[in-house]
Amino acid sequence: MNTRRNFIKTSAFASAALLVNKLDAAESEKFANDFKTKVVKPIVLSTWNFGLKANEAAWEILNKNGKALDAVEAGVKIPEGDPAERSVGYGGRPDRDGHVTLDACIMDENANIGSVACLEFIKHPISVARAVMEKTPHVMLVGEGALQFALSQGFIKENLLVDESEKEWKEWLKTNNYKPVVNIENHDTIGMIALDANGDLSGACTTSGMAFKMHGRVGDSPIIGAGLYVDNEIGAATATGHGEEVIRIAGCHLVVELMRQGKTPEQACKEAVARVVKLTANRKKNLKDIQVGFIALNKKGEYGSFCVQSGFNYAVYDASGNRLIDAGFHLK
């Protein structure tokens, strides 16, 4: 009797276990299928209104199944090479001593990184940053050393101080008043993050920094974890605005880690901005004098943004086209 009863019990348990396993397998398959259908790729995001043109160059690569790394480099080179853009690359405003100094960094899906800071005379610092990543044992070169390396790699030395920037600098010298104005240009740093058709993420960030800054000043843009961060398992983020405030919270690394905890890209950006706001209050600084904006992208192709105060926008290009989006903001 006991043997028969045990046999019935064992059979029942086996049947139940088989049913659970089938359900688990079905749920797993459903989740996998849902994930596949919901992933938006390729997709590229970039900061400010000049991101629209930058996105077009990146999309040409992404739409042909190209790598995100190649796309972000090609994309940010558009504003870098435009003398009419006054805050990136060629045409960037000088520091208080009349030097145009450029900062940039790049990061790929394998956590390979390259960066340059206080680089003069080279139109495309993002490409120098990539060369640092791919051709040296280091991750950052600065100043004269960065220039020497760039020249050794065949980059051309050029005068980056365009006439209009020089006129503005000479006018500024009459007062020597250094007080950065929020959103005055509707762009400053260009940061770009992309997810390619293979599901890999990369990012790039480049700037000439704040106009009339102290010579040697470096903001967040060339600093991995501050102005840019990429984790190919989770997502990517880049920042714009007052670099000192972004550095203070290791902003883009924070945004990616918040996404790792399950927050959406917008929620992660919003919480990072809240940290900026809190620290600004703790330091008894006026929040109206500060602008910081973040954009973020996760592995599903979901994206979002948030900033301290109104005026920041970002460009998104995917299968639905290229468009400019106004970011949500804290200061009402």
C-alpha cells in the first residue's frame, strides 16, 4: 500500500514539476520575445539643436549596420568642424588668454576609453581621443603632450580662433567679467550616445569648454564617468552644461548605475539632476546660475532626459526619423 501511495505521490510531484518547467520555459520564451520586439535599434541621441545635423552623419553609419563607435565619432565631428559653432572645435570661443583649448572623450561597448584635454590647434579632438584609446596604453593625454601625440598621428595643426570669436574675446577683455550665462547659446558641449543594429552601445563627448575660462580649466566633457559613460549591459549617458557640477556627482556614471537599479532613462536623469540641486543648496549657491542636462539610452533603445532649468533640448534619430525634443526640467 505504501509503495502504491508513494508511487502516486511521486507521479503527482513529477507531473507538477513538469508543468512548472513548461510554464517557466514558456514565460522565459515570452520574455525573450517581448524583449526582442521592444528593442529599438539602431538609435542615436545627441545634445542641443546642433545634434540634428550630427545625428544625420551618425545615422548614415547606423542605418547601414555600422558600429555605434564609428557613428558617434562621425556625428560629433560635424559641429567640431563647423566654424559657425562657437562652443565646439573649430570656431570655439577662447579662454581668457585667447587660447582655444578643446576637450573630448570616447567610449565603446567594451569599456575601451580615450580622452584629451586642453588640446590646442587640432580641429577634431574626438578623433585624437579615439587614437589615444586605440594606439596608446593610456586613457587621457593633456595639453602639449596631447598635441605632440596628435601631430605624430598625422593630425594637422591649424589656427582655431576664428575672427568672430577673436572679436568677442577682445570685447570681453574690456571688462574681464567672468560669469557664464545659462543657455545663452542653445548649445555648448555635444554629447552623443548610440545603440547600433548589433545591440552595442558607444558614446562621444566634445567641447571647447566655457568661453573666457581660466587657461587650463577642464570641465566634465573629457572625463569618463562625468561627461560620458557607457555600460554595454545597461545603457549610456552623456551630459552638458556647467561641467564642475557634473563632475561633483560623477554624473553620467550615476545615471547609468541608476538605470542598472531598474530606473528608466528619464527617471535616472531626473534623480541625477536632483543630486545637483541638493548639492547646490548645500553649498548655498544660486540654482538659477546653473544649468546641467543629461540624456540617457538603455539597451532596449528607451531614452530620456532631464535638466536643472528650461532651455535644454536634445536630438533623437531612429526609424521614425530625426527630431528635437525639449527636456523636462526641475526649476519652474
